[in-house]
Amino acid sequence: MLEAVGLSTREITVYQALMTRPGADAARLAAECALPEAEVRAVLLRLVQDGLVVQSGRPARYEAAAPDVALGELIGRQEQRLSAARLEMQRLTQMFRDAGAPGDTDAVEVVSGASAVSVRVNRVYEAARGQVRAFDRPPYVQRPAENLASQRRRHREGVIFRTIYSRDALAVPGRFQSDIELSSASGEQARVRETLPTKLIMADEALAVVPTATDEALAEVAYVIRSTALLAALAALFEHEWSKGVPLVAGPRQSPDQLGQPDEKTRALLSLLAGGLTDDAVSRALGWSARTTQRRIAALLKELGVSTRFQAGAAARDRGWL
């Protein structure tokens, strides 16, 4: 979860280890975290610069700063960046409106009706030559996995698919198993963010569909964007969100009997926990009862030898499971 404030897995691991070992030096932390000492020293330097760790004495020893103070400051910085992003979205909205003014109708087209929006989305799949990028969040005008066949065909033709899902998208009952896992297995690169600024599907930087969805009614209205300037802005927005996203399903699914690899159910659970879903949301996504979800999470923590979800995510990444 702390990746959301810009911390790497290594930084999180070292900071967490230091919380229970105040006054430790770099060598002890390296042994505790099973990391090279030189790498731990570099991580500690970054943590000191970010105010998460206090350095004292010679030779240097370290103490973790109080999380409510240090992390609160990092969260505040992130909130400032999100505020700036909202202002940028307002500017882009004005650009949409200006581009849609008389005399520039080729740059932005407004389409209405579920069927019309679906047709435009399908055109995005066919128009792509290099990649399709998407922001995925409810509500929807198409059924889950409706475009899966097209996606698989285009992937075989060399088109890359990258999608960022909101947590609300993952929590839709059955969506993860009946659509997202299948898309990932067919080659889609997927990440998750707590929220997304808009819905989007974009072919290269040539064509994009931006639904105006905030509720079911508005889901049936969308902008079709062909303006070069707007497409460049949307591409930049996507790459910013992608850099902040948590990988959802990492690469092709491993065979359950492959030594050292999790089975399919464990892999799905890890993906959702890495995305920050609550127990209830995990239950809905995987179709499990609350008791089954709690039992599976407890078993996973025990298998990884950790006591918290956060530690489980770090341990799973270290093993190459995520």
C-alpha cells in the first residue's frame, strides 16, 4: 500500500525492519532484510532524505521516524499532486469543450447511446497498430469480456494492451475471474489504482474514446478524440497513472505444479491484496464467502512467514509471484 506514496519495495522493507530494530546499523539491516549492504545504505540515504529515517552517530546508526508524522507528510505531498492532477483535468475538460466548438468538429465527436459508444470502442481495437491503453472503471456499457476475442486477436498481431483498473472495477462481482484474469492470460499488462480520473480507451496516439460516465445514464455518452494535442495530453495522463499503479497480474500464469509458484487461487488472491482490496471486495471479486476469504488470507500469510498484508505483498514480490 505504501507504494501509493512513492516508496519502493526495498524502501518499505528496510523502513519496516528498522521500526522494530531502532539504532541498527546498515550491516545489521542488510542481514535482517537479506539485501546487499551497499543497496541498504543507498535505501537508507533516500529514507533519511524523505524524513522517514533519522541518522545519528559514527559509525552511522538509524531509527525509524514515527509513521504518523513521516508518512503523513508523504501522503500530504501525494494529495498535493492529486490536486494538481484535478486542476489539469479541468483544463483538459475545457480543451474538450473548445475542441468541440463549431469549426473543429473533426477533432472531437460526441456520440450518444450504448450501441454507438460500443461501436467506437471496437474501432479503437481495430485502429491500434502499436498499443491500446485504457482506464477501466464502472459504469459500463459493454458486458465484461465482450472484447476479449478482439483483444486476443490483436495481441497475436503484435498489439500491446495496457490497462489500469480502479478498485471499484475489481470489486464488481465476478469481474476479476471472468474478464481481468483472462485478459492478463492473453497478454494484457494490468495495474490497479485506487481511483482513476476518467474512463479511457486509446489506440496509439491516433484515436481515443473518453466516456463521460459518472453514473449509468452518462455511461452512454462519450467523446471520440482525434485531436493530436488532446491525444498527446491523454497519453501523458495515462503514463503518469501507469507509473503510480500497482501491478495486478504479473505476466503469464504459471503452472500450479511448477516448483515454488503459487496456484491459481493464491495468485488471484495476491493480485487483489496488492491492489488494496478489502476482505469484502476480495470475496465479491472471487465469489468466496467471508469465512473462506479470511481463511485463505491467513493461510497465505502463514505460507509467506509474515503477519500483515503489507508484508505479504513485499514477500510475494521478492519471490517473483507479483
